[in-house]
Amino acid sequence: MYEISLMSQSDLKEAYEIEKTTNPTPWSKENFFSSFEVGHKSLACKYNKRIVGFIIFSHIKKESHLLSIAVEKDHQRSGAGSILLKTMINQSKVLGAKKIYLEVRSKNKVAINFYSKFKFIKDAIRTNYYSGDSPDDAVLMSLDI
Ligand SMILES: CC(C)(COP(=O)(O)OP(=O)(O)OC[C@H]1O[C@@H](n2cnc3c(N)ncnc32)[C@H](O)[C@@H]1OP(=O)(O)O)[C@@H](O)C(=O)NCCC(=O)NCCS
């Protein structure tokens, strides 16, 4: 059974291993760790006490911003991502958010499908938002909560 908990500093290393294997252009280790230090909110999804997924988001007044979500490959399509996103939505509501924003690569059809299932809508395309080895446009999506 999947269990959601607040991510602690000691969970970061395990979570970063998932980031590296699931994101074509992963955050740098420094960005990943400093995200924790600057106070972004993060949740871990554990299976048998081991981290199999995580979500990171920021919250300011009436808005939350989903910054990163990933589930280890062997656990994908088993509901872990949904539990993480549902918990993030609930926490955002409790914090007073009315809207959640995110950006996703236009080529990441799996993630776009995932967010669409949660009724996120496509607001805009930001052309050439992602540069580097895997250039791509960003799809900006949002959800009223
Ligand atoms: C996106 C991601 C977090 C989803 O997590 P997950 O645990 O696999 O998702 P769930 O099992 O909860 O799936 C929920 C729904 O998402 C959609 N979905 C998930 N995986 C999918 C796939 N491979 N193909 C099509 N739709 C998919 C489906 O609608 C699914 O519902 P269903 O299984 O009832 O059809 C996961 O695929 C992942 O880690 N991807 C790599 C990292 C990434 O792209 N992050 C997003 C960056 S913006």
C-alpha cells in the first residue's frame, strides 16, 4: 500500500535518484536540494517504507505551483502519482489556494494525460520554453480548486 508523508531532508537523496531516472532533463542536485531549503513543499510516496515517488510544489496566497512530480518506473501506472497529486491538491486547498498552475513538456503525453484526468486545462503554449539537449515547448495548465 502506498503511504504519503512529508519529505524529510534525509529522503532527498532517494527522491533525487527517481528524478534522474524519470526526467529527460533532471533538475541538478543543487536545484533539487535547494528547493527544499527555500521552503518548497514536498511529499514522498512510500511503498514498504521506501520512496517510490515524490511531488514538490510552492504555495503563495491563492496559488499553488506544481514544480515537480515523479514516480519510479516500476511503480508507474499503479496509482502512486494520483495519490501524490490528490494530496497536493488537498493541502493546497487547506493553505487557501484557489488555483494550481504547472508547466509540462508538450512531448510528455503521459503527463498531459495524467493532468487532464484531474481536470487540469491547457491555458497556453510557451514556445521553446525548454532548451538544452531536449528542446520543447511548454504547455501551461491550471486547475481551479
Ligand atoms: C506522470 C506520472 C507522475 C504519473 O504517475 P503514475 O503513478 O504513473 O500515474 P497513475 O498510475 O496515478 O495514473 C493516473 C492516470 O494518469 C494517466 N496515465 C498514467 N500513465 C499513463 C500512461 N503511461 N499512458 C497514458 N496515460 C497514463 C491515466 O489517465 C491514468 O489513469 P488510468 O490508469 O485509470 O488510465 C508518471 O508517469 C511519471 O513519473 N512520469 C515521469 C516524470 C514526469 O513526466 N513528470 C511530470 C513532469 S511535468
